[in-house]
Amino acid sequence: MIKQSIIENVLEAALSTGGDFSEVFIEDKYVNTMELQSGKIEKSISGRDFGIGIRIFSGLQCIYTYTTDFSEAGLINAAKRAALAIKGGANGTIHPLQKEIIQPIHTITQMPRTVEHARKVAVMRKANDIAKNYDERIKQVALRYIDEEQNVLIANSEGKFVEDTRVYSRLSIQATASDGIEMQTGFYGPGAHAGFEFIENLDLNHYAGESARIAVTMLEADECPSGKFPVIIDNEFGGVIFHEACGHGLEATSVAKNNSVFANRIGEKVAPDIVTYIDDGTLPNEWGSLNVDDEGEKTRKNILIEDGILKGYLIDKFNARRMDAEATGSSRRQSYRFNPTSRMTNTYIAPGESTPEEIIASTEHGIYAKYMGGGSVNPATGDYNFSVAEAYLVKNGKIDRAVRGATLIGNGAKTLQLVDMVGDNLAHGAGMCGSISGSLPVNVGQPMIRVSEITVGGTKGE
Amino acid sequence: MTINEFQKKLLAEAVEMGFEEAEVYYKKSESFRVMIFKGEIDSYETSEEGGLGFRGLYNGKMGYAYTEKIEEASIAFLIDSAKANADVLDEDDGTDIFEGSETYTKHDFYSEELAQVPTLKKIELIKSIEEKIFAYDPRIVTLNYCMLQDFSEERVMANNKGLSLNEKQNGLIIYISAVVKDGEEMKTGSFSKMTRDFNELDPDAIAKEVAEEALSNLGEQSIPTRKYPIIMRHDASASLLAAFTPIFSAENTQKGQSLLKGKVGEKIAAETFTLLDDPSHPDAIAGSNFDGEGVATQKRAIVSNGTLETLLHNRKTAKKDGVKTTGHARKPSYKSTLTIAPLNMYIAPGNKSKEELIASMEEGVFITSLAGLHSGASTVSGDFSIAATGFHIKGGKIASAVKQMTIAGNFFDFLKDIEEVGSDLKFMPGGYGSPSLVVKELSVTVD
């Protein structure tokens, strides 16, 4: 994308004031987005993002600069200006760049840029028809298709030189149901680190059908009661609760500065024996997967919690310095505009032994969260909140009426201790995770689990 | 190739390649950001960037494309992509490119004085704030954010129908979050401020505000789960308003995605509620003299004393509803197509101070911040069920902080249930403003 000799000069200019590490991240990304509403393709936009991020370390200080000026003079100037933030010292050492050839784990068979719009639109129309025809109360279907081809080149003063291509495809379906007075929505957004083959092979009857079914079900639902209940959270996107409640607290971004309840607790029991929590960026073609992270490190399977014992954190190169630990292939950024830091990839609770039937049958009075919405966490305290997209009451071991407006709140570290059943039906769901280095594709996953008590906020009262 | 040459060539070539109308939108910006951790610079970031969005009418349909790579070869990429994107659209919806308004207000969104503040002075300011926060109280254990950021940007819009507009904007943002600990209890408190006046930033006052905000959350108590009368502090109200702004968009009413469809001229809120959008409000930082289509912006009442005066329109939705555009076309970036959004939307203030509102409440909950609005609030149904931080009010006084809670209700009911509006109007960095509001009741669930 940019000549190696220019990259070498930029890495050197970045170390001209005494920095001890420099890195160049070049990004050339093609994006296509299309939207279908009211049965019509209403929006279609294509674009190309192109820019360069330069990072310099000097001990525990991190300097980052980015630019869209790709001329050699522009890049050298940007590196020199950034280097001015470091107060003098001997020039850092540059090791000769050694090109690494990576073996891609994620096969892409149809590059989205080579697929004409008409084929993408055909899938959208089919999904639209399935959702629209699901029930006469479905009044609106909104579909959003996105594909991205992100080409990156990462080089650093330690001699690293890696190129990678990441391809993302996603179809989001939102159905709105109305009975003339009220309106409710249902959503499903499957995505993968894959090409158009992923979109073409999607089971649209399932995804579009489910989005419509959720909307109609919520239209008929009662208000959710408030109080403390055992809560059963179903598999797949249900894993978002542990993404927020524990995952963020295991990122070096908060651990390195002791801003996490999990800091300095490696080897301690933080969860019941039945809980094993893993972040794995190598799962083939999953939405959160990568060949190499945004520092050029190979992604890996990181065991965070094993049989309830805290085993590890997600660590990037910079925080590794503060923590005196090794980086874990977890450094990510939305684009060249973001200083990378430790983030999740595909994070999930490993499968247990209970069947979903057993879990429901053994719950006398509680809430069953079939599909979760989004949520957020305060990483310093671990206090989290989630909305439940589709919830039911559980009575005497059976699923009862659907309820809406359920929000779960609690504290991550405490909720983790209260997991009392883990199912055997692990599945992953795609989401976008927003944090300090931008918005990133991540998978959350889990089998069905049960938490003995969570505070459920609803509108119905106790 | 300079950006001017690029634009001219692109517009000329677009017409040659069969576009009936063509427009470019270019934005370049610079930014600086520093984060402080325990007296040291933890991170230091600078940037210089630019990108160009192109749109053009091809066979009556509007095609869009953008690039950040300003080089000769990108002209063909933009033209080919925009054509393909126009082709795939289902209908020509009557959108066209705008030749310009007759007059534009000339509000200045750029402060030369702010641009001249030396980097060192900005770093000293944020360092001194951090130091003063730690000195304020030993229960302050760490700051999980202590950041100062500034930006300047220039936008240019030009088309082959004679429109040529540009505007400069700058601003400075401070964001701080403090972590406090007392025994086993840990709480945070955050602060954000956006300004164009560096001299109004008083480190002592900011340190006090951050520290007090975090410390006040200590000593939490549980209260029974039930419905309570609510006072929603200005910043919490502004964030709730921001989350529900899509209900005012004509694009959403036309697509059956907002329950305000057909409600213009009707009472949708309490008499005390007036909602304004003022692109050049002196206290607000986000603003513009023209919207995403080049239409002159102006101050407008969206809701007056409870009556919905207008929806937010761009030229396309206005045409469909048979009204005039309200200048609310929004192009958040050269990377986006047009959407609809306000610039500086705020709830008009009343007369009573926040303290007076609290003093006149026998029992209730005073909400100071909300979390999870992106997922717990549905703009389609109006339902919300979201996490909140706040205090128990008893006998006209703050009795204690309340444990983590959720508040739930419906925004359309909320608007009708506003009983009093405070005098403490403040704007959030995102361009939404509100005073504190007294609301009849919401369901409160306490952890």
C-alpha cells in the first residue's frame, strides 16, 4: 500500500526524540452499505477509507497520530510532530523489517467487491418478504446490508511487517409490528468474517422469521414485573451479559490501572466451578475473528476463567508494559483513527452439562430471557445493565407468558458468582462493541445459563 | 492534486458521465487529545484528516460515494460507485440537489482565540485539574478518565447548481471520570464539558464538581421498588431527549416508525413543555449556518406549550408532506447519506432552581444519570427501561444515594407527565440541552 522504504523512514522519524518503539498502521478499506425500507431499496453508498496511524512508546507514555495524507513528506512530518511530545533522548533502534506471511484461518470465497449489487439486493428482498409475510401485523421491515474489505499493513520498529485482509458481511433485519395503537420491534443481525457466500447461505426463514416473530410476540406481551428473580438466559447473543459484566473488566485497558474488580486476582476463585470463560479470535470466519490483531500479533484462544478460577486477561502491547505481562493478540482498533488497545474478539462461556429442558424444568418462578438486547457496564464498579428483547415468565418449571420492558441490572463480579446452571448448547451471536478504541465487530456466546438471582426492572411493579 | 482541483475535475467529469446534477461535500479536520494518569501524560494523540463525499442525480436517482484518498484515480471510483448505487435504488423519490437559500445567518462557530491556546497550556490545565481532584478528598482512589480534547474542522459544500458554502468550527472537550471508595463501596462520578472559551475553564471549580459528583454517590441505600415522583436532573433529561429525538423526524413518521405520525398541531406534551432547536444558541457548541443539503438553518419551536408545531424535515420529507423543509437534513460525515437530526435541540427553561424543585417534593427520586439508553429505549414504541443513578428525596431534602436502579416508562406518557421545568438549562457535548424536569411518576426498581 505504501513503499517499504517510506515506512522505514517514518518508523525512524517517529523515534527521533528518544521513543523506544514505533509502529505504522496503514488501512485501505472498501465499504458498501444498502438499506431497504417499505419494500424499497432506499439507500446505497460505497466508499473507501484510507489513512495511516503512527504510534510511539516512550516508557509508559503512548503517542498516537493519524493522517489521511499519504505523501512521504506528509507522513514524515506527522511522525516528527508526534515525536515532539517526547522530551529528548537518544534515537531508538530500528530493526530491519521482516515480512511475515500469514496463513489465513478465515477463508473468503466471494470477495464482496466483486459481487454486483443486484445479487445483494436479491437477498435483502427475500428476507424482507419473509418478515413482511410472517403476520399481517408486521407493518414495516427495515434491512441493512453491509460489507467491508479492510486491507491493513502493520509494521513496527521491532522488525514486524504484516499485511492482512479482513472481510466482513452482515445483514440486519428489524421488523415492526403494530396493532394500530402500539408498536413493537424485533431484531436479528447475523454477521461473519466472511464474504458474500455467508450472506447467500443465510437461513433467511430463520433470521427474518425470528425478527418478525419477536415483534409480534412483544406486541402481545404483558408488562414485565419488577424484583429479584432467578433468570435463565438463552444461548447465542445471551452471552452479551458476560461480555459486559466480566469481559470488559478483563481487558488490560481497565486492569492495568487497577480500574477493574478483577485486577490483581489471577489464581483466585471468581466464579462457580461450572464457569469457564474464553476469548478466541481464531474461530474460523466468526464475526469477531482475525488472523492477526491490530498490532500484527496472531490471535489466539485465551482462557480467561477456567472452572471458576481467574486465569488471564486480554492484553495489548502498551498495557503489557504497565502490567509486566505478555500481549495476548487482543489489540484492536476500529480504524486508523484509533489508538489500539485490548479488546474482546469472540468471547463465550464454555458449554456445561445441563440440557435446556432441565434448566427450565428446575426453575419454579423466574424470568426466561430468550433474546437479549444490548447493554453497558461501568468498568470501574462492574455495575451493568441490559435490555431483554424477548422475555417470558417461568412458572413451575414451564415457560409462561411473554413479558416486555425487562431490564436486568446488577454487578458483574457478583452475578458471575450466582451462575448455578450451564447448558450444553453453546452458540455465538454477532454484535458491535463500543469502547475506547472504537466500535468493533465482536461475537458474544454461551450455552443457556441460569443465574440464581438478578434484579429485573420492569413497569408492572412487584 | 489539490482538493480544489480534485473537486472541479470531479464535478465536471460527473456531468460528462451522465449525471444530471452533482455535489461534493469535503471536510478536513485536526484534533488533539491528551489523557493524564497520576500526573503523567498517559496518551497523547494528534490527527489531520480529510475526506470527500460525492452525490449525484443519475437517471433521476441519487447515487452516493466517498473517499479519503484524494488522488486522480479516485475520481473514476467515485463516479462508477455512485452510478451503481443510483442504479440499484428502487424509485426516483423526487430528491434533487439544492441551489441554495437566499440568505444565510453568519454565526461564527470558530474561535481564533481557542485556536491560539498553546498545547502546553492545555496539558497544564488538565494536569492541574487531576491534581486538585486527588487533593479534594482521600476517598478519591483513581480517575479512570482524565481527558482533554480539542478539534477544528472546515466543511465545504459545492454543486453544479451554483451552491458554494463553507464553514469553520472548533471546540474543546474535557471528560473526567473519578472512582471513589469508602470501605467496600465503590462509586464513580463523571463530568463533561464542551466549550469554545478556554478562559472559562476554572480548574478548582471543575475539580470540585467532579469530586462532589462521585462522592455524593457513596452511602447508597435501598428503597422499596414501586412508582415514585421523579426529578430528572438537566443532564439526565438531555440524554433521554437525545435518545428519543428520532420520534420527531418526518422520515420516521412517513415510514410508520414514529407514533407522532399525523400529530402536528395536536397536544403531545404537558403545557409546561416547549422544545426548541436553535442552530446558533450561544451556550451550545454544535451548530451550523446551513444543513446537510445547504439549506439555511434557523431557530424553530418544535413543540410550543405542549403542541407539536412541526416535525424535523429535509427537502425530500417536506415535499412528501407538502410543507417547507425545516433545514434539518443532516450529513454526519462525508461517509454518510442524508439523515434527519436537530442541531441544538433543547427544552425551554422555566423559573425554579433545581434546589427549589427538590424542596417542594415530599417524596421521590432525583435522577442524575442514565445508562443503557442505546438498548433500553425504543423510539418506535416509546418504551424505556434503563439503568439510573440517583437519590432518594424525603421531606424536600436529599435523604441518600439509592442503590443501582432502573426507571421504566413510556416517553410519550413522560412528555404529558412533566409537571414543572427548572431554570437550570445546560447543553451536553452532543448538542442537546435541558433543564431539570419534575415528572409525575416512573416505575423504579432498586437492586
